[in-house]
Amino acid sequence: MSAYLTSLSPHPVQRTSAERPTSSDFGGVFPSAEVHACLMAMYDAKLAEWSVPHEELDLPTRYGTAHVVAAGSEDAPPLILLHMA
């Protein structure tokens, strides 16, 4: 795990897609468990196509948990990409 990510949150949690929160954990963000499962399956399929070695982490922050896909050389400067939701 990146030392930079550890500096952001001293207790990141590494997880697999099987350990992903369920739709009920999101307070109604998804209209149903089926929609949540479908979107997560599409996400996992696209991420599996990415040929870059990576790890998925959940970082606790003061605003809630942030899901992070960490990749690249730990010696390189950090680059953070944020999607608009």
C-alpha cells in the first residue's frame, strides 16, 4: 500500500469486491438491491479489464468512507483522480 495513502488515513481497509457494502448500507442511494448488484458487477468487470496492478481500499475520513483504487509506483508523486457524482 502506498505510504501516501497511509498518511491520509492511518487505518485503511483493503477489501475485495465480495466484501463491498450492500445497497442497504447506502441509505437509499440505489433504488433497489438489484440495481446496486448490477452496477457493482459492471464496475468489477471494467476494473478487471484494467491491466495495471492495483488494490482496492476503503479509507475512513471525517466525511465517511472513501473507496480508493490505488495503482502505480509508490516512488512516483501521488496523483488523485476524482469523479463527479
